[in-house]
Amino acid sequence: MSRPDEVTRQAVESCRVELPGTVDGGRVVFGFDGYIDRVREFVSERQSAAEYERVPTLSAFAERVNDSVEAESSLSFEWIQDGVRTGGHTSHLARAFGSFGYDPAIVGCLGDPPEDPFVDEFGDFTLETLGAPGYTDAVEFGDGKLMLTEIGALMTLDWADIEARVGLDRLAELVDGTELLGVGYWSEMPELPDVARGLRDDLWPTLSNPPETLLLDPGDLRKREPDVVAAGIDRVSALDDVVDVVVSANRYETRYLAQLAGGDEADFESESQAAFDHLGVTRFAGHGIDAAHLVDDDGGVSVAVPRTDDPVLTTSSGDHFNAGLALGHVLGLGKKETLVVGNAVAGHFVRNGSPPTYEEIRSFVSSYLDLFDDL
């Protein structure tokens, strides 16, 4: 792997200085999804009832599919369930912030009543349910993942539903005085623009001490009609009038947002700038496997990512980048330092399969530059 560039070196050195030794914690709130993930593997070749080789990469899976298409033949795979976990924006961000030492609350689609996986893991957190969860079969490969999703109540959830299920007074009680509100995913929540309107017009005027930052994860908006997304962008931009909205998207989600703005396919940094210009929010973050970018009215910064060729878990690595990104904002770090923390949280997660403690974040930042030699 090439050595980190000078901008990355400076960002990491600055982050080592700016990152506080400890955090005091505080309340954070995440909404409005909720998933139960069944972690899967595809079997490539089975030696016995107990021994098998898995399909190693997404490209190998694609090759089998293409071969079957060319042969005009049906195709079957055996798959193995390798665990059940809670997923979605709310679960991943709440889990991470709990590990950092904060006090998360979840307002999401957890079931009626909340299903056991949510209660078992988050029973010590404040939980408010909005209806049935979604289910995702997450197939892990060495170079990516395939996720098959049934969305649940989130597909029709709008502001009126949130008011009916939780109540405006209760939601205000949860959000007022918090460090951060996180919302995801727009791609799975067609009525998110209506929720953004409700947050701006109905909730925020009732708050005496609102959070300074709202993190929005759009997800893969290619699932939604382009004209519907375009119509919703004005609502997201209007929400930025009352709270600093930070939108975070992966490489391909960023490209789609840039294309909605009328831009041609370009490099990741340029597409991040185009997405920011189009959305009309306080900040836009684009995160990828090689670099992450953060753009605001003062311009953009980019920080290289120390990759690993032996990831333990890749599903939800983007959510863990978002957790680090959000933590950087909560701590009041600068743009480049915030990107380092986002990359550190994601980097620890893909190497260990679990979110880091705050001390482990500091340790990752300390060794950040050395990790470029690991490949």
C-alpha cells in the first residue's frame, strides 16, 4: 500500500492532539428504523456435514450468476446462518455510542412489543417503538456484502405515525438537551421528507436546548424514484435552517446524489462537493474504502483510509464511520480530525467485528499511520 499523503499525516497528528483523553458522555437519540439481521454465508463446496468452503468474494458470486445466465440455467446456493444481530441506523449507532460511553435512546421500528433481540441488547437504553422491524439477510464476502431486505413499518412511516406512536411531548423530552440526533435511512423511508418537515415545524420550536447536529444517512437512494428524491431535498435543506444537518453517504450513494445535481461521473472528491452543493446542508461526508471527504461552506478536506486485506466484518462499516463522524461533531473537532475519528471507528470495527471503546479509538488514532504498512 502507498504511504499516506501529507494531508492525512497532518490530520492524524492534529487529531492526536485535539482528541480529549476522556469523554463525559451525554444523551444521544437515533431514529427511526430498526432491523434484525441474519448473518449468512454462501457455501461454495461442502466436504462434509461439518466442513465446507464458502464463496469467498462478491466477484466470485457474480461470476457464478453470470455463468448461469449465459448457460440459460437455474442456479441454487446453500447458505448458512452465522448469527442474528440487530441492525439498521438506530441499532448500529446506538451500539457504538453506548460503547463510547454515551447514553443512547432509540426511537425506531422495534416490534409490538419490542422484539427480543432489541430488548436483549438495548434493554438498558430508552426504547420507543414505531412498529414492526425490518429483516435483512446479510451475506458476507471478503470484498463486500449482499443484503436482502424486508423493510417493515419503515416503508410507510410518516410524521403523523411518529406523533401517534410516541407523541410530540415524549419525543421532545427525549431530544431536548441531547448531544446529537441521528436519522436513517432515507432510502428505506420514503416519507422521510415529511418527517424532516415535522422535525423542523413541529418538534424544534418546542425544544429549549436542542442538539446542534442532526446526522442524516440517506442510504442507497437509487431505490427511490429520482423525482421523489429531488422533491424531498428541499425539505432536508429547510431542516438545516434550525439544526446543522450533516449528510453522510458511501462512494456510490455520493455518486448518485452528484448525478441528481446534473453532474457527470467524476472522482470521489468532486462528487462529494457536488452532492454538498445540491443538498444545501451544513456538511456532507463521502466515505469510501480508500478515502473519506468532508465538505462545508469553507471547502473540503480528504483523509486516506488505512485498509486491511483481512476484515472480520464489513457489513455496517459505513454505519460505524458515521458513528465516528458523529462523535467528532459531538466533540467539536475540526473537519480533518473528524474524518480521522470516523475512519478510526470504522477501521476498528472491520478488524474486530465490534465497535471500539473510546480508549480503543484513541489507540487506533495513535497507530493510524503505521496501519498503512499492514498490507
